[in-house]
Amino acid sequence: MMSPLLGAAAKAVVHSDNELQLVGAALAGITTIIVLIVWKKVHPFLALTLGSAVLALVAGIPLTDTFTSFSTGLGSTVGGVGTLIAFGAIIGKLLIESGGADRIVDTILDKTPVSRLPWAMALIAFVVGIPLFFEVGIVLLIPVVMLVARRAEQPLILVGVPALAGLSALHGLVPPHPGPLIAIDALGADLGITLGLGLLLAIPTVIIAGPIAARVMARWVPIEAPAPLGGESTITEPQKRPSFAISIFVVLLPVLLMLGRTLVETLMGSAKETLLYTCAEFLGQPIVALLITVIVAILAFGVAPGRKADEISTIVGASLGPIAGILLIVGAGGGFKQTLVDSGIADVIAIWIEQASVPALIAGWLVAVAVRLATGSATVATITAAGIMAPLAGAMPPVEAGLLVLAIGAGSVFLSHVNDAGFWLVKEYFGMTVGETLKTWSLMETLLSFVAGVMVFLIGAILGVL
């Protein structure tokens, strides 16, 4: 089916018909990206741009058309996915600055006995992590995790790993996070179906990789929580914090709108001319759902607590600066993906996967794992795997396409290690050694990827698509 996010496709480009040359081009492009990111420490935006150029030239694309597909893919990705990322950043910033995120955290913790703190932290991370980027969620929640661990006199890992599992699962499996959005875009999957499946899979995945695994890891690394880190907000908090109900409502509003659209489409497929169907179709569009949520967030987190218009504008502006790099990386990733598709490489690899009788869901997970291990970037892993698997997704029914998105997302978070910025972020915040970080954070990421992947495969087998 048509992607709800992508615009016009790139124009047809001339390229080599030699399959080995095309595969060599794909390897050359991916290798260029890996070398530039891992060894030369080049920014991913430049690495993806140069990797796309190498891919195009080796694939026999004329020199004057080297960046034709790249430019088209970058523009369509930023125009679709980039807008959603910007809206998500605004919602997250308003949630934090209003005290709404603190309200959610405080309310859940106040009603939780010490023995269930790991489960409470997983729940907090799961809920708060829906609209927040992974890095923002870490900066927001880790100081809270440390404070909770110190007050309850619990090992830091016992409380911290469940929170990290909740954030990471949402980051890899659930839109509007960049990775799942990119995969949905590239594979033409239905966002509502993928969102519903992602939330369904994320719950047991977080439980296993979070609270359950944390009990074992806490015995391996029984460290106490250091003093909370993180700077103070530069914007004065309002006198009145939003209520728990309002805060939760705003967080879940885009999810409800997009899932509502899918539900109406499923139940009223034969009544497309009705007003209810039309309204659900409109309100459930990702850009509409998130725009509505931005407006509601401004009212609930800005106007209602008594902020002035210029203060609200300052908060909104402050949310956009930090995501500039993310938007460029995501855009360049869309350009690289489009170059993969338009050069014919993805078709060749897809045919080989079919001939090798490797199920698409398993192939998507394995490709994402390989790129993740090499680059350390979940986003680059998602982009590359989605581009390679795109030809196979063209004829897939919506549920199978959604499962392929989730298989790629699961593979993209596999084994975070020293080439991943998240590895060092967690290490420094938690005050751990490299070895301790490998035994906790890295193991948790691997377990999360494996559990999510297995669940995707099981659902695929039950539905007869594996």
C-alpha cells in the first residue's frame, strides 16, 4: 500500500544491470558509512551523504545523476518524517518544562511499594517514552532513577535497567520515534497497524528485558546510585503543574487518534462515505494527530498553567534546536535509502533473499543486526535494512508489512557497545566501568532485541507469513 509519509518518488535513474556490480556498490556504500562513522569519527549526516555518492558511482549511475535519488529521498523524508519528529520534540519539551513529566513520575511512585519499584520505573519510562526521543528520555529519567534508588536504598541497576528497557523498546518499535517512522515510510506499512502491534510487542519485551532481567544484573553489578546528574532547566517552572490525568491524556492523544483511525478502517471498511469514517481518516493521519497534540499540549502545558505567549514561544523554539542534527541524519538516511532502491540494488538483494528461502521477517532482523553491530547507530541500521527490504514489502498485506517494520526495529537495537553514543551516555550517567556497562546496558539491549524479534517471528508464524 502507499506510504502515508513519503511524497513523490525519485525519477528513474540509469544504472548497471550487472548484479555483482550492484551488490558490490551496496557493500561499498555501506562500508564507506561504517568506516567514516566508526574509524574516522565523521558525523553520520556527512557519512550517509558520502556513502550514497559511493554507492551511486559504483552502481554505474551517471556522474551528473549521483545525487538525484539522494536529494529526492532527503526531501521526501524530511518533509514527512521530519515534520513528525519536530512535532514530537515540541510535545516532549512542553511536557518536561510544564512539570507534566514530573507529575506522571511522582504519581506513579507515590502509589508504588519499594518491592515494585522496578516495575514502576518500567511503566514510567514506557509512558513518558512515547512522545520523547531516547536521548531526551534518558536525560529526563536518569536523575529520577538515581533519586528513587537512593531514597529506597535499592541497587541502581535494579531500578535503572527497567527504565532503560522501556525507553529503548519505544525507541526501536513504536512511532513517532524516528526509526519506526523511517521503516514505515520505506516499506509502505500502515502506521496505525504498526503502532498497535509495536505497543503490543513492547509490553512483554520490556517486562522480560527490564524488571525480570534487572534482578539478575543487579547481583552482577551491585552499585549504589551516585548523586543525580543533569542541569537545571533554563526556563522558570509555572506555579501550577498540570494534573496527572491531563499529562497522561496529552502523551497518549496521538496514539489514540492513530489507533482510532485503524480501528474505524477495520470495522467500517464498507462504509467509507460516512462522516465518521472521513473524520477518523483525517484525525488519524500522523501529521494531523501530532499537530492536534501540539495544540493541546500548548493549551494544557502552556496556557493553562499561566505562561505568557512569549514564554510558550521560547519553549517551542528551544525544542527545535536540539533536533536539527537528528533531522539531517534522518534526511540523509532517506537519501541513502532512496539511492539503494533506485539503483536496483535492493531488488537484487530481495531476489536473493527470496531464492535463499530466508523469511522476510528474519532477513530484516538479521540485516538490521549486522548494520547495528558495525555502525552503532539504530537509525542507520533501520534505514539500511528498510531500504534493502523495501522491494519485498511491495506486495505484503498491511499486517505483514507492519511486522517487518518491527523486525527491523528489533534488530536495530541489538548489542549496543563502544561504537554507540548511547553506551557512553549510560556509562557516564550511571558511573559504571566499561565492563559493568557491557554486563548491564549492552546485555539488556541484546535481550530486548532478541525477545522482540522472537515475538515478531511467532506472530508471523501464527499468521502464516513466516
